[in-house]
Amino acid sequence: MSDPTISVPLEIYRFDPKTDSAPRYQRVTLDLPPHTPVLTALLKVRQEQDPGLTLRYSCRSAICGSCAMQINNKSRLACETPVGPEIERHGRIVIEPMRNQPVLRDLVVDQQPFWTQYERIQPHLIPDPAHPMPEGRENPMTPEQVERFKETPRCIACGACYSACPAVEADPTFPGPMALAKLYRFVVDPRDGRTQDRLVSIQTGGLWLCLRCHLCTEACPKDVRPSERIRDLKEMAIHAQGATEHGSKHAVGFLRNIRETGTLNEFKLVRQTYSPGEMLGQVGQGIRMWRKKPEMMHKPKKVAGWEDVEKIYQALEETREDPP
Amino acid sequence: MKMAYYPGCVAQGSGKELDMAVRWVARAIGLELVEFPAFTCCGSAFVDEANQTLNIALNARNLAIAEKAGLDLLTVCSTCQGMLTLANRRLEEPAMKARIDGVLSPLGIQYRGSTKVRHLLDVLVKDVGADRLRGLVRRPLSGLKVGAFYGCHLLRPQDELGSESAEEPHAFEDLLSALGASPVFYRGRVMCCGFPIQFVKPETASRIGGRQILDARNHGAEAMATPCPLCHISLDGFQHQAAKTVGQPLDMPVFHLPQLVGLALGATPEELGLDRHLVSVQPALAKVAGGSARG
């Protein structure tokens, strides 16, 4: 007995930049069991209706990372996204190529920007010459050392996070979630000799453009949680080098700011981030804000029990360890 | 109903209109706000970048204050909601719990982990409910097309926050419908407003904010509404810059969530501080006030 089927209206993005002036959406309705992966639906369309439909895929088992695409606006692997829940929620499935990369044809994008960012972080072990690898045997790690990698070794480089990232969309200088999660993986590797250099160069290399919107963490099919590892990198970078960039100055400024009263002093925070010259560039915006919201200049009063806040700072600020 | 009111820094400062609207709405729905002058800032996700353990300790202290009073915490900011909930989750890790207890115990502060952190949106949708809200409406927002803008920290990471959905929520749109408005669904509604990097790279931040406003407008929105005062700063306060960056006028009125609720429930624009926005909300007000308040 075959499974009961549902009607699955698909709207598939079709575009060949060589011949088409604009993309179009091909509408096809299939009858499929609800657990059918979107990839299977696409291959059925290609096999039975349109051999020209172009897409990347290989293993069909969420291992090779080839079939990442936009499915109803979410970055997903087509091979592990069943049609049923999408139809339940949206009544149709809109399938588009990954975002933030140029379309080569239909659902295939040019991943060069993604790989270029990956290369930039030097995604390979660079051993410390002072501590050469032991000869003739493996270089063992303790379970605690392995623990520090967290989920990052699971990455299959599918690019779903890169496609989901609004910082990549708005700014091509941002390395993207995958490259930064990889960087984290080498920064915590006890066999790598370049931890300090890696952290120093990423402070000016776009680390602070991460919006911590966590869209990458939701998109990742392997639960690598790039946004959380980027947060760890930010903390480690400050620890390694101090606050050298606007982003780290802002984070450290914020931390010091609320130490004073327990509550944020909004105007002071601007001064803690910007130099006097940079402040000057903000005068127009400042006046616009101040005319409607004069409270932005107010100095907050100390919270009740402020002494406890100060003691918490003393305990954790002055004896801070590496991020857990 | 009684909750520990955690206004957050912005509602006590430049975003005072949010606090005004929260108090008005709380009275209207019979929610008693208990205030605690000992609450500190949640760290706004910035302290979390500089020192994660300190961030958790500060919020554990906030959570302990509510726990001692036997009250759940009411937040009115997506970022406060995210940071306080994150602290609750991280304190489930035994090593972290021991570390934080080691700092707080000598101060006589104990946190057992029982404080529930709830955003006003959640309270309105689940506790008050759409049916009761519909009955309280005095000035239906009839026909006003509103683009809800959630704010990242209300939604993600979904497994840590226990939010309704990471990428496809609908609580806010349900609320808008109950108030008589027509919610607009657009991709940007669950995206970032650009605020986190407003100080890092203003033009990139403005491009991100501008994109979401344009997206809402292209889907027909006549106004936007947000449960997060930081998103409000980005979408309203910096809209001028966003318009310059995207190269076209935007003129999008942006409401704080409780302002729109208050408006529907019969508050005057003055009571809700609607004159304190940088982008005028008059076009949206004119649309709903075609219908004047219904007695």
C-alpha cells in the first residue's frame, strides 16, 4: 500500500542569465506523500517534465552539503526538508536559489564569494614551530580540549548560513558565519600556533559586523551554531588584544557604562565608542534625536543595591577567564 | 494579574514613550506592574560580547529579585527578553550555575531558577487573549496595514529561548488582527533592524534597516510596529539615515507595540507619547481616526 499523498504546488525559480532578461517562477503541482523531501520533488519535475531544470545535489542524505537553497524564504537543505510542513504552513512551496551569491542558472549559484571568505581565514592548522608535532605518533588532545571545539567540526560547508545572513547581504566585507565558525575551530585548537594572530587580524577583518541575529544558527542543518561561536570569538578577541575597533569599544564601553549606576547612560555610551572627531560627524543625528527625546542626555541614578553590582563586577571583571 | 515590571534602559530614557504606553495598556487590561528599583540593565547583548559570565551574573541578580517577590518578569523589549531568558538557560549548566552561585551567594543573593521571563506580546496574546482584546477595542485600527517587526532576540535562538518560531512567527500578526488592523507579511519582519552595528558601521546598519522598511512598504505596509525599543531606535530614530542610504524617502511611521494596543483601546496620542517619534505617525493616525474613538 502506498502512502497517502497531498497536493504540492511548487513555484520554482528559473533563470538563465545568458538567455533570460528576468527570472520567472515555474508553477508545477505534484501529488506526493508529505514526508517527501523537496529535493525529490525537484528531481521528479526534472525527470518527468523539464530536463532543463538546473540544481546541485549529490548524496541526498544531508552529508555532502550540495543542495542548500531558499525554501519558502528559509535557507535549507532540499534533501532534508519535507514538503508536508511547508504545505501546511504556506499552502505552496516557493523554491529559490541561495541568496547573497550570483545565480549561474536556476537554483545553482556561484559560490566563489563564500569560498573566498573561507580562504581568507586560513582554514588549516598552522602549528607553532616552538611546539612541533610529535614525530611518528599522533598528537593527542584531552577530552576537555576536544570539548572546546563545540559543534564546529560538524560543518559541511553547505552555505545555508551564508545565504541567510543579513550582514553578508548588506556588506561584502563581512566574512560570513561559516568562515567565522571555522576560524573559531582553529582558534581553540590546542595544536594551532597562531591563536593570537588569528584573533588580532579578525578584529579588523569584519568580526564586529556580526549582527547576532542568529539567523545562521537557525539555518544551519548541522547545528554548528555559528552566531554563538562568533560571540565567543568577540570575547576572546577583546581578551587577546583589548578593544581596538568600534565594535569592541562599544561592547567594552557598554560593560563599563552600566558598572557606574547599573543602568545605561545613553549619551555617555556614544562618547565611549567614538572619538571626538567621530562625535562631530554625529551632531546632526544627535540634535534630531535630542529634540524629540531629551532624556537621552539624562544621567541615570544608581540602582538600589548598586554595591552588589559593583561586587559582581569585581568578582568577574578582574579575574576573568576564557569563555566557557 | 501581577508581574514584576522590567522596563529596560531605553524605556526609562530616550524611549520614555514606550514606558508611557506600557503603563496605559497595563491599566486597561488589569495588569498590575510591580516595580523594583534594584533592576540593572540586561546588558543588551553587548555585555554578552565582552564578558559572558558577567552578563549572566547581572541577569541572575535581576531574576533573583523577581523570584524573591514570587513574580514572573514582564519585559517590553525583545533584547531584554532574549538576554534574561538566555541567562535562565545558561544557568541550567551545572558548571555555570556553580560559578554564578559562587559570586552571588556571598552577597546574600540566591537564584533557584524559577522566574519566568515573559514579553508583553506573549502576555497579551496568551493571557489576555484575542477574544478579550477584541472586546476592549474602542478605536479599531480598521484597515490600517501594519508590518510587524519582531526583533531577533524575541525569536532566536529558538531552542534556547523557547520562542514560538525562529523564522515564521505569527503572534504579533494575530494581535494586530485582534486590534482591527490588517497585518502585512513580508520577509523582513523576522530580520535584523541593523541596530547592533549602528556604532560599528553606520552605513551598513542603515542599509539593513532601510531594506526592512522598504520590504514592508513594498508589501503594502502603511506603518510598522515593533516589540523592541532598540529596533524602534533603528527604524524610527535612524530612518533619516536609512532613507539616504537606500536613496529614496521612506516616511514610514513606526509604533512601539503597546502604543498600537493603546491606540486601539482608546488612549489619546499624547498619553502614548506619539509626538516623540522622529518620523511622524500622523498619516497612520489619520487612517484610524477616520474612525474616532468608539465609546
